[in-house]
Amino acid sequence: MLYSKEVDQSGLVRYGILGLGIGMAHVGAAAVCNKCVLCAVADLDETRRANFNAEYPDVPAYNTLEEMLAAENLDAVSICLPTGMHADYAVRAMEAGVHVLVEKPIDVTVEKALPVIEAAKKTGKKCGVVFQNRYNFGLDPVYEALSDGTLGKIFLGTFAVKWHRDAAYYAANGGWRGTWEMDGGGSLMNQSIHTVDLMLQLMGKPKSITSQMRLCGHDIESEDLTVSTLTFESGAVATFTSTTCAYPGICTEISLTCENGYVALDTDKLTLWKLRGATPEEEAEKLARYSVGNRKAQKLCRGRLFGHKRVIDDFCSAILEDRDPAVSAEEGLLPLRVICAAYESAKSGKTIFFD
Ligand SMILES: NC(=O)c1ccc[n+]([C@@H]2O[C@H](COP(=O)([O-])OP(=O)(O)OC[C@H]3O[C@@H](n4cnc5c(N)ncnc54)[C@H](O)[C@@H]3O)[C@@H](O)[C@H]2O)c1
């Protein structure tokens, strides 16, 4: 809910948001969350602060984290700055006594991310990482059919993130995107980390990764295309491709070839559902229900939250219930570890093995 003098804040998380790019999705989510009060935001950019205040005139907008923390008695903040600043600001915030929700990835390398985990342990503050695609509606029957054994063992996973990003996207906001120092990489780190996270959710612990990367269609420092093959402790294998050079409108494709069936998704929608022994009617029914995407699903399942709304709701519940958030800093580190290994493999020409 939004801050106003009339709001009774007892029992609610007093929430602040640092960075007003994707931070505006956190704003929208906090504004409708019944477990927190959006008390303040901060951004160095005057235009973004003014746009925010045009929509939310009663919520104060500060320049910096320090100004916001000094002026407001906050319980928690979202860190929505360029990636290479995440760990520094997350640690500062936890040391100043607030719980922290960090946008993905935790930072640009595993080494830079580790102090966030240490700070959470040392301060006792909650630290969550944003991976909102875990709540994509089309995944529901897949998670279920994997956990109850209906699909059987996974033999092969294919994951392809084929997105379009133009030159203006990379040039915007000081040009931090696509740089190693502030974005940690290109199409794999920035756009595909959500799908790497889903791959780990679906396929379990990886054993090794072998990757190649290319810079094909942009004037950036890192990559705009990667191809990887992975092996998993379960014995399964996967391919993972990422690019920001695709024709506009092409999305994310996921497929699982399993012992008892085959399932495929396009972003948040189920596109194929084939189960040994299932009738065509049963398959069609599953597709009709789960091929609608998150927006329509929101209407279908009243009360269910998707995307950033679900992440903020879970994070505030974790604070109020004194439990770990759905994606803790330790868990948020895993996709970052895989991506850094992919870059190491592409640079060295070697297969990288995970401990
Ligand atoms: N979960 C998702 O789907 C998703 C989507 C987009 C971006 N992201 C992540 O969110 C992060 C931010 O991305 P973005 O697209 O919003 O970037 P952005 O450049 O649009 O926004 C960053 C904001 O931070 C502000 N800022 C920079 N330094 C600051 C400082 N020291 N103090 C206060 N404000 C400061 C900038 O003025 C800018 O408004 C990145 O890590 C990105 O990977 C996640």
C-alpha cells in the first residue's frame, strides 16, 4: 500500500526502492501489496523522480540510498541499480539495518556477489533475489508432473532465449548494458539469467558446461549470442542458447524430453503436452488451460500473484514471518555461477566442471 499520514503502519513492512527503471515494477508491486507500505524511493535521475512523483505525489523521492535511509525509518529496500552496483549497495543497506531484495543478478561475478551472502549472515537481515519467472503459469503442470513422477526422468532439456535488443537499448542510461563491468556480460547474463534459473529449477544440479560466445549484431563490449551444452548430476543433458539479435517478437523456448513424455513452453505459455498413455482430449485440455499466459491466468486464478507482485509479497511475508525468502541470496547465486562458468568456458575453450 502507499504511504499516507492516515495509514496505520503497524504490522506492515516499511518499504523503500532504490533505482526507478525496473524499480517501477517494484513500486507497482509494493503499492498493491497488503504486507508493506511504500514509504520512499531514491534515484539520482531527476526526471525519473519527477515522473514517479507525478504518479505518487505523497511518497517522498530522494537522490541516494543514504538520504532515503537517513530520512525514513525503513525495514526493507529493493536494490534496482545497474548490476555492477548491486553487491555494494546491498551490503551497505543490510549493514545500515534493513532487509534487502536485490534485482537479478546479485552482481556481475560470483566473487562480487559473495559479500552479499556474508552480509546477510553477519547482520541477520533477509536477502532475497528477484527471479519472477519462476511463477510463470505455464510451468505449473510441468513442476507438478516432474515432482510426482508423471513425466519420469528428464533425458534432454533445450532452452533458447531469442530476444531483440536494438542499439538504443544498449546506449541508454549511460551505456552500462552489455559491458563486463556493469552488466557482467550480454545476452546470457542480462536477458537469459531468468531461463538459466528455470533450467536449474527443472533439471537440478549441473555437472559441467561447455560454451561458445559471439558478438554478431551490436556495438557492445561483451556478447550478444551464446551456445552452451550442459551435463547434470541426474545424467540428463541440455542445450542453452541466448541472443539479443533475434527478429523482434521471438521469445523464449523451453522443451523437456522425458522418459514418459515431452513438454514445451513459449515464455509463460505451455505449447506442447505429450504424455505416454494420455488421450488427445486430456492433452488438449492441459494445453487449453496452461497456454493462456500470465495475464489471462491472473483472471483465471483469483488471488494468485505473478511476477514482481509475487516476489515482493513473498519477500514481505518472509520478513513478517521471520523465514527465508523464496529465492535467498545463496540460491540466487546458482544461476550466476552457471553463467560465469559459461563465459569462462567460452573464453578458455575448455569445459568447466562444477563442484
Ligand atoms: N527482473 C527483471 O525482469 C528485470 C528487468 C529489467 C532489469 N532488471 C535488473 O534490474 C537492474 C536495473 O536495470 P534497469 O533496466 O532498471 O536499469 P536502468 O538503468 O533503467 O535503471 C537504473 C536506475 O538506477 C539509478 N541509479 C544509478 N546509480 C544510482 C545511485 N548511486 N543512487 C541512486 N540511483 C542510482 C539510475 O539513475 C537509473 O534510474 C539490473 O540489474 C537489471 O539486470 C531486472
